[in-house]
Amino acid sequence: MVSSDFVIGVDLGGTKIYTALANKEGEILAEVKILTEANDGPEHVIRRIVETVNEVLKLSGFSGQPGCLGIGAPGPLDPRRGFVYQAPNLGWRDVPLKQLLEEALHMPVVVGNDANLAALGEHVFGAFRGVDDMIYVTVSTGIGGGLILGGKLYLGAGFGAGEIGHMTVEPDGPVCSCGNRGCLEALASGTAMAKRARQLVEAGSGRGIFMLAGGAMENITARVVSRAAAGGDEEALGILAGAGRALGIGLACVINLLNPSLVLLGGGAMQAGRPLWQAMTEELNKRAIRSTLQQVQVIPATLGPRSGLLGAVALAIGKG
Amino acid sequence: MVSSDFVIGVDLGGTKIYTALANKEGEILAEVKILTEANDGPEHVIRRIVETVNEVLKLSGFSGQPGCLGIGAPGPLDPRRGFVYQAPNLGWRDVPLKQLLEEALHMPVVVGNDANLAALGEHVFGAFRGVDDMIYVTVSTGIGGGLILGGKLYLGAGFGAGEIGHMTVEPDGPVCSCGNRGCLEALASGTAMAKRARQLVEAGSGRGIFMLAGGAMENITARVVSRAAAGGDEEALGILAGAGRALGIGLACVINLLNPSLVLLGGGAMQAGRPLWQAMTEELNKRAIRSTLQQVQVIPATLGPRSGLLGAVALAIGKG
């Protein structure tokens, strides 16, 4: 039997596939997380997703057919057609994700951009659910965002809205993966922090960070930088402060432009903690318009690693 | 008789009051423009507005009572209550504009922020009317903006959205009137261009500009800079290019964030013409995400000095 009271949510990432069976209240009945194995191509990834779907159904003892599957994928993509134009993390180009999954699963499939769905997840199921004007920003390998405006996910004219990571915050800053200079992502993402640390080591400093990385350049990550900072390492603290300042400038721009009442920050790099948060807040306080700043709360996202997954669930139950 | 087929629109500026009687198609039956005389206080300005209303009624030979009056005023303001918190251009603080006008005119009054109404005017009556996702930017003494998102004027959580002029485009740039550094307004407004020119003259260069200003520092305006540039003056061209670059950076941020299909540029300073436009476009092409850029047209506003006035008309006929 098909039961639209239960849906599948999938968070498809470059590294992992995270799948759950949930009810309409966003309560998860069963969840699994497996490696994406993106290197083996889209067909393989589709098979992996199907595996996770079967697995959560088995785990939950659910004998029916869920009403819908919602999936968040890296973009750019066309959410209406469920067509992924390009997903560098997955090595995908022009993959008809919706069609492939519907054929494999015999179930309606709805597709969304991962950062947009994380915003939607927080909007529908987060601790601050229901706030009409909310910006979600994820700071991890890259920096992405999703906009809830007037109570709805705002996608823009071509489903491309929310690219906070590619706002310029320092016109002559470091080169970004997109080719431009001084994008927020090039200054404040986990990748940017790790890169900055490696540059310090290459230049003969950054000893504390290098030691924490076991003396191996390739082990220098944003997490290592954060740990060094937590131990009081001045250079690591400087890196986090730089990233925080860039985030503060970018967020001030977004806040001045959109006057939201809530900004939620998610993603692994936001775990960097106090030094980053402090520098960000300082810059934000300087640059956001006073009245606008008084109307906004800037706080950590409330669903942690489940924002995207629960956004996919929200999409599947028709809250997109 | 009260006829809701006709409304009054008012564009209230620091220098001029611009008032029209219009029908529901936005056709203007009569219009007048008089000096605001803001120095004489809010009551005087209210009387001046009432004068213009009586004047357009007389000029048009309209014998009835218009259905509503829409007015655009500088902000920050609360459009619902029609309450102006602060309008430095007018020297106003806490003026209950709606209430004062309703008492004086015995007519329903609706109030909006001037830049927001200019966006609305273009959206409802401009050559590109009806485009769902549109950003309007006015570059004149200051830089303001209005956002049409999902086919509606987007006001934000506290009616403060659209402050494009106070997005940071150069973190260590010149100090803005708001107190921050490197706001778009501090780099690309008419005021900023004139200030830059004066600095050049003070530093012993900018001779061509100084001559065109009749050798008087106080006569150096953005218009003079534009004229000097049109005559090939290298320093004036440099000023326009600098402003254009800053505009390009700011617009790229807005476009990457909101993925609009239309950006309209209005205001006197946009008359600076080709050198500014060219530098802006170059920067925009560099910094906007390719797919997003392909979906957007960046063009001059189509209603010229009437954008705000027709926005007030649109508000009065209930299209806000």
C-alpha cells in the first residue's frame, strides 16, 4: 500500500548518502548513511541510493510504500525537472536524477539543491521553525546558502539563488575555485582555512598547526586549525579570525539587503567555535545597519547534520 | 464623489515634492513639482503636499475625490503605520506622515519607502513590467534599492530590505555617511564621485574638473565630473570607472545571492553614461556566476524620474 503519511528523505553528498524514512512531523523512523562512491559513476550512485531506501524500509519494519522521495543534491540543478546540470563533488554532468530514481524506485521523486533544502529543513522542522524571513548559511568545504523569504523557499529566476559563497567580500582577495577573487568561500570556507594554514607552513611558520597535523602537509584541515586555535596557537587563531571577519562582512551585506529576522549558520566549519564566531560578530556589528541588526538573530543552525535530510523530507511532504 | 478609479501619487524628496493625479493604468492626468522647503519643518511640508494635491486636481479639471493617496518618502519608515522614523534629507524624526496627511486631506493615505516604491513603479508600470524577480537600484545622492521577489515587493522582517547602498564592497574603503567603511554608497554615489573629485583637486590635480566647475570647490558635483569625462578628462574618467567597478562588485553580490532576471538602474548618477556603465559591466562579468549572469538583464530604469511617483500611484491603487 502507498502511504503518503511516510516519506523518504535523501541527502546526497560527494562523500556520503544519508537516507531516512520519516513521518509528516519530520520524525525519523530509520536512517542509514553510506559512502557515495561517486567515482563509480551516476548509475552506481543511483543503485547505492536505492540500497539505502530498501535498508531504511527494512530497518523500520515499514511494509508499505512511502508516498514520495525527496532528495537534496549538489547543484546547479533544475529542481522542477530534477535534472542535475553539474555537480563537481559527484563528478556529474547532466544527470536526470529524478527520472533515474523514479524508474528505479517506482515512487514520485522531488529534487532540491542541498543548501536550499537545508534552509527548508530548518524552516519546517528546526527549533526556529516558521520564521518568515530566514537565511541559512552552510560553511564547510564550500559555502552555500538558502533563503526563506516571505515564508517560502526563494529560488530566484533560474533556481540559482542563495550563492552566498560567491559574494565578493574582498575585491583583491585570494582566487576562488570559481575563478574570481575574494569570494566569501575563498576566505572563510573550511578549504580556505586549511589552504591559509598550509601557506603559513610553506612560508616557514605555522609550526603549531603543522605539529598537530603530524608533520604532514596533507593532514592540515580546518579541523586541525580549530584544534590548534583551541590550544591557544596564535597563527591558528589568526586564521579563524580572518575567516570570521570575512563571514561578518558577507553576512552584513546579506542582512542589509534582505532584513531577515533570522540567520542560521550550519556546516562543519562553524564548529571552529568562539574565535571565528567572535570575529564574525564584531564585523557584523560594525557593518550591519543598526535597526536591521536589532531585528535579526544570528545563531547556529539547530538540526546539525540533519538540516539537509529533513529538508528533503519537508520537500517530499510538499512543504517546498 | 469618491472615485477609486483615480488616485494621487506623491514622490516626497529632500528637494522636491512631485505629485500627480493618475488613473488605474498609471496614466498621469496632471502633475506638479514644487520645492519641498523641508527646512521649515514637517507641518510646512504637509501643507506643501496638500497644495500640490489641490493643484493637480485643479489642473486636471477633476471634480471628484480621488480614492487614495500613495506617497513615497525617504526612510527608515514603517509603511503599515505610515510613520517616518528618520529622514535625514528632510530633517525629520518620528513624523506620523499618514496620520497628518489623512487629517489634512480626508482621504486614505498609504506610505512607502521611496526606493521601494520606485521598484514597484517599474514593476507595475515600467517597460519591463511584470517581471517576477527584479532588483531596482537608484544611484544619486545616495544609493538605494527595492526588491521585487516572486512578483511582490519584498520588505523584509522590519521593512528595511533593499539597502544595497550599505553593502560593503571594499572592506577598507572610504568612510560612509553611515559610519562604516567601503559601503557601495561611499564609493559609487553621486556624492562619493564629487568627493573623490574634490580630493583630487585638493591634492593638486583634477585641473580639468576644477576648471569645468568654474574654479569653485563647491561647484564640483557628479554632473561636473561626468561632463569632464565626456570631454576626455582622464581623472574624471578614472572617477567614473572607480564608481562603476564598485557598482559592478555590489551588483554581482546581489545577483549571485538573488538570481534575479532583471536589474534596473535609475537615479541621476546613472546619467554618467558609458565610462561608468562599461567599468560596471566588466566587473559584473568577472564576478557574477556565469549561469546566473546569463539569466539577468542589467539595464537602465525605464520610467526615469517618474519611477517613484508611479510607484506611489501603484501603491495607491493597491498593487503594493
